[in-house]
Amino acid sequence: MTKKPALGDDVLGEIQSPEAIMRQHFYRKSEETAEAEPRLPPVDEEEDAGFRRVNISLFPDDIELLNEMVRTLRKRGYRRVSKSQIIRYALQTVDLEKMPQSY
């Protein structure tokens, strides 16, 4: 005849209690993870790419004009033209002497 487990008996045998598992793996570092892991310095992706990402604000009309320029250039055969290319070209060709005071 097999003895039925009673209240308070260790029915799980060698399995640790949930509290012991939490203490061992979540609240304290175990021996395996206590060793210092070598960490690489963070890589600045922008430095590697050779450019910096910036955000600029444009009015809705300016955005539509920029989109129209992209569409026009693509129709003319510039397959990979982008808004950034148009803005870079504009920056390189602007004549500051012709810039009005209140634009």
C-alpha cells in the first residue's frame, strides 16, 4: 500500500521551491553569471556611415514641392533620386546674396 501525500509533504522531491528559484536566478547572480562579461564599447553607427542624421521641419507646402521634385526627376530618368539628394544639391547651389531678409 502506497502512502498518499499529506499536506506539507515534499511531493516534488528534489525540485526547488519557486522562492528558491527566484532568489537564485533573478534576485542574485548565480556563479555562472557572476563572472564579468567582456563588453564592447558602443558603436556609433553615424560615425561609421560617414553622415549624420538630422531632423528638419518643413511646411506642408514645402514637403509637397519636394515630393513633386522627386516625381519630376524620376520621370526624367533619375531612378534613385531622393529628397536628401535634392536638399543637398540646394544647399550646395544656394546664393546667399539673393536670400531675402524675411523668407
